[in-house]
Amino acid sequence: MIAEINLDAADRALVNHLQGGFPLVEEPFAEVAKGLGMDEDEVTRRLGALLARGVLTRFGPMYHAERLGGGLTLAAMKVPEGDFEAVAEAVNARPEVAHNYARDHAFNMWFVIATETPGRIAEVIAEIETATGLKVHDMPKRQEFFVGLRLEA
């Protein structure tokens, strides 16, 4: 079940604005604030609150691992319910793992593995399998899609 998240118009405008890019200038938050009719303190306060509330899970650049010579894959595991927290801790301890999600599905743990080299993906998967005793299903990207999110004002 997805929890309802209440955002006011300013939060929605901020999220929408930031998805369009972040200015690479000396004072980027001031530039964002100017574009939204806010002051810089309000932008940083709102952004911090969205992160603290878990509305945003991260704020930072998105890198295209493959274009940088690295590897990237989506992985999934079937984790026994009673072992879920311990397995999540072991998986999340890997510096190559990001975006770990619990899912209501036979494959109930999904995560992204990003590595410095494509060949390292298989090594990380093997290391996770050894650490957890569970099979990791590798689902490499075949085609990339960009899905933009725009919140209603």
C-alpha cells in the first residue's frame, strides 16, 4: 500500500523545478529560489524537509554508469520474511548497491548495482550470494527509458 504524501504547492513546484536540472553556477540554490519566487533559505529548508520526510530519497546528480565505463544492473532476490532485515543489511553494506526496495512479490527485494567496470557486476552478485546464501537474479538493462515525473500544482 502506498502512503499518501501531502505536498503544498510550493513543494510541488520545487520538485518539478529540480527535475528540470540544477544550475551549475556559484550560488545554485539562490538561482533555483529566484526561478520559484522564493528565497534561498526557503528552498534549502523545503528540500531538507522533503528529504527528512522521505518524500525524496536522495538529492544529487544522476550518472550514466555505462557511459563512464562502468556497469549497472537491476537485481532481485527471494528473501524469507524472517531474514529480510538481516539480508537487507548485508546487501546495503555493499558500496555498489543503491536503491534497495522491498516489494510485495515473490522477488521481494529489488536493488540496483553500479560498478566501476562492467565485469565487476558478476563479482558483486557472487559476493552478495556468498554473504546471504541466497540467489541474486541479474536483470541487465536492454533499453533505457526516461520517465519524467511532474506533480500537479
